[in-house]
Amino acid sequence: MARVSIQQTAPDFQLADFKGKTFTLSALRGEKNVLLVFNRTFT
């Protein structure tokens, strides 16, 4: 797993939101703080 460093720019990515609209991280760059949470599933 890659390490995360403080003040490191996150790579851009695209995901569909809950309405099916495409969301890009770069759309928020410089405007807001973003917290990403990726839930892990256990099987």
C-alpha cells in the first residue's frame, strides 16, 4: 500500500456519485478540504 504524506497532493480520479453523475477530485482543488473514506469489507 502506498504511503500518504502531509501536504501531498492527491492524484485525480473520477467516480460516479449516488445520482450517477461523474465526480472528479480535481473539481474541488483549491476550493475545499476533502476527506476520503474507503470502507474495507471483510469476507
